[in-house]
Amino acid sequence: MLDLHRLRALHAVSVHGTVGAAATALGYTPSAVSQQITKLERETRTVLLERAGRGVRLTPEARQLVATAQELLAIMERAETQLEERRGVPSGRLTIAAFPSSARGLLPAVLADLAVRHPALDARLTEVDPHLSVDLVARGAVDLAVAHDWDIAPLPTPAGVEQAVIGDDHCTLLVPEGHAFAGRESVRREELGGQRWVCQPPGRVCHDWLMRTLRAAGHEPDVVHQADENPTQVALVAAGLGISLMPRLGRGPLPAGVAEVRLEPTPVRRLYALWRSGAARRPAIAETVGALRSHWERGVRPPTRLALPVDP
């Protein structure tokens, strides 16, 4: 009989692409995941993983097993949901994927709140690129995701995935003190020509939005510095090296030398919580979505420091 834990390990490798990433998602060591798959290969007398450069590739037999594993994991999820629903108390493990600025600016307060109010709930966070989160939910790699979209890139919701709006995150211009825009209440998009920009690299939604918006206003963007992390972008602006358009969530306090100016019309990205339809009645999902909305509506505050258990 096939072991569900070993099937789960193989499924995680297929979802996350590498043994190391699968181990991180499952909370195991890479060697433990490799051992589970080796035992599964012995049980099935089948080669499941092949070397592909520095990584691995699933064999056709492995992909067939992954499809079966996904069905079994969905059955297990329904059973766990029914039990939790009968108890009426959020409990068990809840895996959450969130894009970086929400993982930094929203989730710490939410997770701390859940830990205090629902001690039987083991909520665990993984930071992921925003374009990966929907697929991770759909494939059963995580229980819930916090994602976002823009007007140029609506959030796709495949069959079997439900969503709820958390709130709207407004973006503002960040400019060096002494810049012509500093001290103004607002700037219109038509005024942005000839600026030197600090932005995320190509392929990121923020970068694509900036390119399309400025070109629609008749300006060809001059991106002189590219950085993934918001603090790096802010530091470059503070050094007088360009201006940036940045969402407020997870940005942190602005340092001396940086001014914030409203852009008109104001760019907005909308935040969503996503989960599988099969888990919609799980109390842990409902409580977590409620906590996300509540903290957003009240304004995110730093979490109260939790007293963690100390090993004797």
C-alpha cells in the first residue's frame, strides 16, 4: 500500500520544483524528503526523479502518481474540514502563502492575533512571488494565499478556488527632498516625463504597470536603477538617484531625505485572500480571512510580542 506521507513529498517536489523548496514548504529537511521519495521508489519499483542539471525532473510515472496524490490529498482535506467544522474551533495546521510586502506589513500582526485567540491553530507563513500564489492554492500546496492585482493584471481565479477582497493598497510617488515634486500635494501622470526612475526589474507587476502607464501618458520611462526590495528602492531615492512609485503596504517609515507625493489618478492594487472551495467551510479559513480584513480595516499595527516556549 502506498504511503500518503511519501506521496505528499513527491507532490511537493512537483509543485515547488526542487527537493529543497519542497522540504521548506513541508517543514522537513531536504534529506528527509529525498528519503521519503527513495522509499516510494522502492515501494513502486519505479524511478520517480531524474537528474536535470542541478535539479530534478519528474518521470512520467511520477507525474501519474502526483495526480493520484492530489486526489488523495483533496479527500484528506475534506475529511479534516468536516472534523474541524464539527468541533467549530479553528485548529490544525494552516499553511499561508503571501507576497513579500504583505508578508512583512500585514501577516505578522494577523498571525500574532490568531496565535492568541486560537491556540489550537498552527498557522504557518511562506513568502512567495505574487504570480505563484494562485497556482499554489489550486494545486493544494498551501491552504490560503494573500495575493494582489492591478488594473493591468486582473487576478485569475481558476475553478475550485474562491476569493475574498481584503482591501485596497494605494501607491504614492517617492521623491528626494529638493526634487521639483517635493512639497506638492499631488502630481498628475502627464507631468512625469523626463524623470529618472527607481523600479522593480522587468517581469514584476509594478514594473509593467509603470511602463504601460507612462507610455499611455506619452512618456518613455527611463528606469536607471532596478531593485526587488522596497527598502533598497527607498535608499536609492533618498540618495537622490531617482524617483519611485511604491505601494504603502510593507514600505515602512520613510527616512530623512525622501518626500511622499500623491499621484493623480492614484494607482491602486487590490489585495485578496484565496482558498480552495473544498476548504471553504473550515473554521480556520473563515477566521484567518476575517483577521486579514479586520487588521486591514483598522490599519496594520505591530503585533504584540508573543512569549514563545523555551526548551528546558
